[in-house]
Amino acid sequence: MFGWFKRQPPETRSAASGFTAEIIAARESYISGKRGIAELTATAQSCVSLWEHGLSMADVAGTNLLGRQEMALLGRQLALRGEAVFLIRDRLVPCSDWDLRTRNAMPTAYRVSVSETGGGRTETALAGEVLHIRIGCDAAAPYYGTAPLKRASLTAGLLNAVETALTDVYENSPIGSQIVHAPENDSADAEMMRGAFRGRRGLVTIFEGTAHAVAAGMHPNSGKAPDDLSPDLSKSMTKETLAAARDGINMAFGILPGLANPSTTGPMVREAQRQLAIWTLQPIAALLADEASAKLGAEVTIDTIRPLQAFDAGGRARALSAIIKTMAEAKEAGIPPADVSGAMRMVDWER
């Protein structure tokens, strides 16, 4: 009769590396990867702009869904968030937020949020209806991407700390203020001279007597030069630290630091552009092309090197001249074209 109040066996839940812990960890990585603490600095935004504009200039073949606007938006999303999701309809619809289900670490279904002027809407779609590009994936969550600032959070924190400190210095410190020494006067004359100063920042410009400056020693030659209250930032190596953090952020985005050097030259600018296009943007374009080919039902190719002219024009001209000369000599010698092609493949010329 009273058995209903008997102690029930303790409820057990998965812990440690269980399902709940893995979902929470993956969600935390996803949320924390969306924002970087230094993404509002000029350095980070310059890198984001290079990604955005570089991908918007890419040559896309095989589909008309990846236009300039979509490519620019994709580049900005990848730079700031590490991944981008587009819903495939009659056009690519950008998604502001999404959740997904996976099987064998591959997405199978999505619940996406699409922004509208009157409020967003939520839609459920299968993986084949969603274009999902991600970079910087981790083995613990290969279905989520990570932004460059997330992967270089230590350097991003340093850049943020230095710029915040400099902001506080220039906002609150008595820059340009001085303590001016003068002979002793009565209080009325001293107050009148204090009021004669203009542009006092924070009311820190002080007029004091020579006796106060030398602790009432009344030395006639002391206190002749004004004392500067501007902080000496050179001793804290602020300039070097800021430059190092800026160069680190540039490298995290795949941009050679020499591009931001004030004394850079034309050849260095061209090399930095080639580095960005060949080693950063073109691999991203290849990932996007594979994803688009699998989801859009057509062979898609994306090239960022030709439109950005990320190649050595002089070197290409010399190589073309050498190839034409070689082919002419081979034809003169009666060598079959197949043998010439085989010889070219031996030196890494595919076609």
C-alpha cells in the first residue's frame, strides 16, 4: 500500500566524454568561434577586406549561382566566422545562424535561420539543399569551421590589449601638458597666470613657484625648464609590440607582413598578393568548388589567380617563349607530339 514512496534508484546520466558533454563542447566551440576580440581593429578588417574582394574577383565556371555578391559575402563570413552556409533555392540564400545533425561526422540535415527585414525565419533542409563551406576544422568537430582570429586568439588578444591601452592613453593621459615654474608671486598673480593658460587638457597644467619645485631650497637656477607630463611610451615598447601583433594577425590571415610595411616596394607588394591568392584564397576556392560541384549537380571551377594577376608576368612570358622554342625544335627534329607531352609531364607540365 505504501510502496509508492519507496526510494527510487538513482538516475544515471552520461558524463565526461558522453554525448551531452560532446554536444556542449561542440556548441561552445561553435559559439566562441563566431567572434574574435580583435576583429574590429583596422588590421583585422584590412585582412577581411582582402579576402572579401579577392574572392569576389574570382572566375567562376559551371554555375551562375555564385555571383560577385555571393562570393564577397562568403569571403567575409569565412574571414570572420570560419564558415558560411547558403540555402540552395533559385538563388543562394545566406543564412545568419544554423544548427545541424551529423552522421559519421558529416552533416545530414540543417535547421537554418534566414534574416528578413520584418524578422527572421527558420527553415529545415537536408544536407543536399545547403552549401556549407568551412575552414580551420578541428578533429573534435569537423563540421564546424574556425575563424583565423579564433585560431590565433593569443595574438588577437595582444593586439586588442595594445590598442585598448593606447586608446586609454590618448583619451585620458595629460598629453602635451606641462608644469611651468616661475618665481614666487602672491596668490592673486598666480591664479591669474594659471587662468592665462589655454588648451589645458584635464586641468593638469600647473603653475607653481620655484621654491616649491626645489622643496623650498630657493635655488636660483633650478626649475628654469618646464616639466613635461606626457607619458613616455617608448620605454614600454608599444610601437614594437603593436607592429608584432599586427604582423601576427596578417600572417594568420595568410598575408605577408611586408604588405603593411611603410617602406615596402612594388615587388614586395606583388609577392604578398601572390602569396594571398595562391596559398590562401585559391585553396578556399577549391573547397568551395568541390562543395558546389557536389551540391549543384555540375562541375564547378573557381580561379582566383588569373583575375588577381597573382603570377609573374615576366616569368610566364619567358616560359612561353621557351615552350614554343622547344616545340619548334622538336617538330624540326621529327619528335612525335606524344613524346613531347610526355617530356613536359616529367617537368610537371600537366598539359
